[in-house]
Amino acid sequence: MKLFLSPATRPGTAHPWLAATRALVAAIAAAATVSAFIAPPAHAAPAGGDDWVVSVGDSYISGEAGRWAGNSSDSRQTDALGDAAYLDAGRSESTAGCHRSSSAEIRIGQAQSVNLACSGAKTATSWNSSGEFKPGLDFYSDAAGNKGQALALQDFASAHRVRMVVVSVGGNDLGFAGIIATCVSKFMTSPSWAPSYCKDSTMVATNFSATNRAAVASRIGASLTNVAKAMAGAGYSPGEYSLVVQNYVSPLPRSSRIAYSEAGYGRQSTYGCGFWNADLDWASGTAVPAINSTIAAGIAASGLDGVHTLNVAALFTGHELCADTTKKLNNTALTDWRSAGAADVSEWINEVRTASTAFSDYYIQESLHPNYWGQLALRSCLRQVYNDGDVRSGSCTAAGAGLTSVGEPAVTVS
């Protein structure tokens, strides 16, 4: 998901998250469609060489915000990856703006990995307002060399032995990033005695309507079908690889667990979490569950057998943005992100930034995404799901303080 804000001021193992989707699946059954695709002549999947895992989808798996290990008023305290964080093609990005960071979760280490996901991507190929190409999970191609992620996967899998494909997609189709931007804008521009809540906005009513969620679930289903078609086009039978679909973490705490008062401007101007309490409760209690249930409905709509799921909805509990169990590093005695205990006290979500930081080292699109620590936690989840090639489903949660032997937050998959 991708977030854009403008500056403002305010006056004065089973599939546990598939259970609640039957009604939504029924709503989309008649309307579900599959993206057009003409398969090339089939050939056998590569028989030798290293095993590979591939990520496709959006910013929540591409590695957006992976440069920053926590939040601080001093960027030097949290800059884990430096200026080259998103340069996945040597001195440049292979696709401008995709932000495929070196901390991205697909780098699990038990197999070779390639990251085809792209920040800002939807189920279908598009271009953003800046003219950047955003490959969808389709077979788009053009004379400029742009490819949809399904076509890129097919090409890659034709030459490499792919054992697992991991998908994270759907948030941008539901417009969640734009809704979050609206939430912050309403926090900064409405007074505390008469707050304007984004949860009550027309945008929310439209984007989260049953009709729109059914349409998005249908598109997610078509995207997953495209992944399967890409692998078939590369010569794979269904049993020769595993498909894993990952849902979204909850990035914000409920109002009962937020560290900073909603009075004044500080919740946004100082701490980067400018949401009214009512909108915090809506985001964590309604919006994220609705998005994740739409993804589950999309899996069902695909009609694919044997899809594995990785449920990460509760993974960041206690490490959400502005949770009362976290601190900005500049408010601790720690030197920087390398200090012992930094991951334990830090937020695992990047703070919301506005155009006022446009000339800093930050990107606005990094806002409200899993940061370096968050991505390493997700990586550990995914490694456990990969399970040395014996891929399984599961729900991933944090497993206490400290880092593992490979420097990742401790998590467990059950």
C-alpha cells in the first residue's frame, strides 16, 4: 500500500482467517472473472540448480520503508540501510518507485530469492500520478519493456527452479492508503471539540461497501489465478511449487493502547500518528479485518486448491505505530538501532510523514509500512512457513524480547 499526504494544520495451520468469508464469496460468485491469458507452448520446469522463492504483490511485501529501523527525530539513529536501501539493480531500481529493499521478507536464506513485488501495485497494472509504472499481477507487456508481475514470474520461473511464490495484494485496490491519508488530514484540520472522523467519510462507505469488497475479492482471485497460470506457462504442475497468500499486519493500536494524547497537534507533528481515537479503533477493529477477510474471499474466489496462508494480522501487537509499549529512539538512552534492546522498544511501523519532509532522506510513500524491524519479523514468519521446502500455513505472532541468532525479532508460527 502507498500513502500520500499534504501538509495541514488544525485549528484550536488450517486456514484460520478464511472462516468468515462465505457471505462475501457468495456475493462474488456470479461476478468473478479471470484475466485474459494465452499460454505459450508448455515446457518442463527447470530440473536442476538452486531452489528459489519469489515474492509478488505490493509495498507490504516489496520492502517499502525497510531503510528505517524504528522512528526517531534524528534519522541517523534509525538509518539501517542507507541511501542504497531500494537500489535492487546495483546503482538504480530495476523498476522506479517499487522500493524493493534488501530487508524485504522474501530473503529467507533457506533458498535463493527474487523480489518482483512493487510499492503501489494493485491487482492490475497501472501508472501512478507521477507516471511511474506499477506492475499488477497480470501479463501486461509493452514496447518499453514493462511487464506485469505474472509475466515476470513466468519468465523467471522458466529459467529457475521456483519452489514457493508468496503474494501480498489487495490493500491498494481497497484504497486503504488514501483512507489513512484522509484520517490524518481530518485529525489535523478539525478541532477536538468537533472532530471529523474519516471512518464516517463517503470514501470509507464506498471503499468498504459489500459491493466494492466483492469486486476487489474477484480481482484478487483473478490475480491468484494469474500466478497459477504463470507457473503452468513456465512448465510447472501444481504439485511442483507452493503458493502462499499473506494478509496484512494491523499497523495501529487501539486508542486504549496509544502512547500520546489526541489533544493538540503532537500526535502527528511530533510522533507521526495523527489519528483521532475513534479512527484508531476503526482502523484496527474494522478496516484491517475487512481488508483481510476480502483477501480470504479472494483466495476462495480463485478456485485454486492447496493455497497456503500466512496470517500476520497480530504480528506487530505491542510494536504498532505509537503503541504505549514503544518509544521513539530519541526518547531513549539508546545510541541507535544497533544498540541492544532497540528492536524491543521500537515501533515496527514507519511513522506517517507529510510533504514537509519532502527534502529529507524520507519518502512519503514509506508512511505506515513495516520498517526494517517489521520486515525482519515478517521474514522470520515466512521462513517458518517455507519450512525448508515443506511449505505450511500458519498464524505468526511475536515471541518475546530479543533478537534471534540471525538478528531478527523472535516470532512463532502456529
